[in-house]
Amino acid sequence: MKFLIDTANVEEIRQIHEWGVLAGVTTNPSLVAKEGRDFIETLKEIIDIVDGPISAEVISTDAKGMIEEGEKLASLSKNIVIKIPMTEEGLKAVKHFKKQKIRTNVTLIFNANQALLAARAGATYVSPFVGRLDDIGQDGLRLISEISEIFAVHGIETEIIAASVRHPVHVTEAARRGAEFATIPFKVFKQLLVHPLTESGLQKFLADWASMKKE
Ligand code: E4P
């Protein structure tokens, strides 16, 4: 499983990119609004940092509008992936972009049938929202397993992005269950790398080394 960062904050992207683990970026209208900056300018800065898929979401709700918006966004870079909501109009737009060889990420996926429809319409990626399902008392990770199984059984090449990731267990389990990507908030990236025994082990190594030099 590869790592994407789920943010529109350029500084967060820069920091995780420095770790050498970042395969790409996902944004959504809420994340962009949170930063309060121009969307296109933000995307241009992200494009300069990350050489990998960068999902940029359309806000139109009709296929024609999604196509117009998506074509403008796609003209920014070959790395831009058009993020499209899982709706009837969204599927029409996905079909169009497939013909244009423009990659799409179908977002707001909450069941396996939605994922299968998106895949058959030509989506490059589907984004099942794990955390938001957990929030309403459903098993978000189980959805990753279901989609993964269905895509494998039917030889579907659409890739799974585990989205709405809230904590490190979501990351481990998404990887175990076959998601090709997880899109992870900055805070969760920071949680992934820490373990109390790593920290205490390092302190002990350094203390032992310092005591040896004194002898
Ligand atoms: C998916 O690509 C979305 O940007 C994101 O993962 C949504 O996460 P949330 O449920 O934490 O808002």
C-alpha cells in the first residue's frame, strides 16, 4: 500500500514529502476551504512538490459542469486526477474522462456496489470513506475488504484509496485488506512513526554511549 496525504496545506505536504514516503495528494472542497487560499494557486504549489497523483475535486453537480471544471484542472499537470462525487452525473463525467485518458478518483463511496459502478464507468481510483462509516456505527474497514475482494474476483484494475482515515489502525488494516493507497491526514502520519519503545530505546542507546566515553 502506498501513502497519499489528505490535505490542502502545502506546508504539511512539504514536510511529509521530505520523509520520502509520499506517493501523492488528495484534496477536497472542505480541506481547500479550511486553508482559505486560491485553489488553482494551491494546486500549482502542490504540483511543484509532489510527482504523483494529485486529486482535485470538482464542485459542479451536473456532468457538463464537472467535465468543464475537470478539463481545466487536468490542464494544470499530467499528475492531476479529477475527483468526482459518486452520483449519476458523476458516472457520466467519469465515462467522458476515461475516453479522454484523464484519470479520475470517485469519492464519497460508502458501499461496494457504488465502487463497482464507479469502476465499470472507468474510474482510475475509488475512495471508500472508512472513518465516516465507523462514525455511523458501520464497519468502514469491512468495506475495504469487500471492494478488494470484488475487484480481485473480477480482474478490475481500478485502485482503492482508503479515505477518511482517522487513526493508525485504519492504516494497518487498509494495507492488510488490499487497498492500493491510504490517504492520510498529517496528524495521523505523525502518529504512524512513533512508538514509546523506539523513543526509550534511543534514549538508552545514547545514554550508554555517553557513559562509555566518560570512562
Ligand atoms: C477523501 O479523499 C477525503 O478527502 C477524506 O479522506 C475525507 O475524510 P474525512 O471523513 O476525515 O473528512
